[in-house]
Amino acid sequence: MSRLLTDEEITRQLADLPGWRRDGDTLRSSYSSPSFAAAIEFVRLVAVDADQMDHHPDIEISYTTVRWTLSTHSEGGITQLDIELAHRIGEAAESTGSTTSG
């Protein structure tokens, strides 16, 4: 099990995660993909990582926009697993030409 991160740990680590923000007990980000197919490939790549980590995000897809919400439900907040998955989402975004959209 991962422990909950402190507010200071979350703030410090968010500085290395462009486009991510804290929203209560979750991390959120939105990405724009160059096409619908690229958005689906983006989600597919993250799904592989999420399964390997046994840590699954909430995902909303709207045409070329993909919105991500991360939280460790078993711990009731944000853990290092969420930070790691956010980094992996960033890597998948790069490989599909997706960029943060706010």
C-alpha cells in the first residue's frame, strides 16, 4: 500500500508535472490529441501502464480531448502511485502528439 502524500510533497511533485493540478483528493489534467484515433491510442498506452501498476485512472474522452483524474481510492487521497501514473500519462502523451490543454 502507498501512504498518502503530504500537501508539501504533492505541491513539490506537481512542479514536475506540467498541466496537472490538485483538486481536493485528486490530481486532474486535460490533454488535446491531434485526432480521435490519437486520443484512443493515448488512452490505450496508459491502460497498459495502469494495468501493470494495478492503479487505474478515471478517464473522460470527448472527441480529441482526454481528461484524467487520479486518486488512490484505497487510501482516500493522493499517493506516490498517482504521481507515477501522471508521469506515465505525460510520456504516453508525448508519444501520441497529445498536449496539455489546461
